[in-house]
Amino acid sequence: MIAWLKGRLMDKKVDEVVLDVGGIGYLVHVPLSTYYSLPENGKEVALLIHTHVREDQISLYGFNSEAEREWFRHLIRISGIGPRLAVNILSGISAEDLKLAIASGDATRLRAIPGIGKKTAARMVVELKELYPSLGKGDGTAAAPLPEDAATLFSDAVSALTNLGFKPQEASKTVREILSSETAGAPSLKDIIKTALKSLQR
């Protein structure tokens, strides 16, 4: 089983890279957070690897931090979440924000991730809390869940900011802070984006 790869970056796309390791090209699937951390093609790079084995296929998934790989492994243990969806989840939320969402039972935040519906989000909260009960304890720093009616606003705002070139995770964090603010009231999508742009462009 491959646990780590270090080699020359031959090609990179938003969801996969090719590493030349000793003359062998390895295709590695990656979340957006890892993609954004990559150097230019031709440079050396090291990735932590999860080797996913099926009867008809062996796939490699790469991460730039142990926290992301650990969460990936947690996610694929949940019924209905395969490795591709797990990568998609980590592309839409940071490992730390995911931990906070699970600890606080914030299924609304999880539903804002593309590909995650109401049932899957609820299952993530329940199963991950059961497997890792320490997530629900912590020191009181877990973010409060967003109101139910904020899910669509959150998703639309993050999508708009991402299309403008901001990283999904920083867009997600900024929009969440705006929606969770006591003084935010009930802002429109336009207002959220304007406020987020001011914050992100500082």
C-alpha cells in the first residue's frame, strides 16, 4: 500500500495530478485545498497518499496534510460516501471547519457542499459523532449551526465567490461569519457578496 509519494509534478488539474516518481507516472486524485498548494509543473512535490483498493481498480488520493487524509478516511467509512464524494467534501470545507460542523451538529453547513443532500448531511453528523465522540465535547469553540433558511444563501454566496476566483474554503469561512453575525439580520445575497468581497480583499 502506498502511503506517501515524492516526485516531480508532471501535470495538475483541479481534481487530479500526475507525479513522476522514479520514471513512473502516478495519477493521484486531490481535493481543491491540496491543488491550490501545489507548485508549478516540473517542480518537486510530496503528498500523503491513501490507496483505495477495489476488485477492479486501485486509486490513489493525495493530501497536503495529515488532517485532510484522516478526515478522508473517516468520511469513506460512512454509508453512501465513496472516495470521490469524500474528496468533493474536502474541496468544499476545510478539515477544521468540518470538525466544527460535526461537533456542533451543523447539518445545514454540510448541505451547502455540492453533492451533499439532507440525508447524507444528517448521516455524517450522526455517524461521525458516534465513531468519534470526542468531536462533540471540545472546549466550547464549535461554531453555532446556521439557521435552516440560510443554507441556500450560504451555498449561492460561496459559489459566486468561488467563481470570482476565491478559494472555496476562505469563501466558505467568510460567508459563514457573515451569516452567523448577530448584526447581520437577514441580508440579501447581494449584500452578503459585497460584505464578503470587502473582507476577502483586505
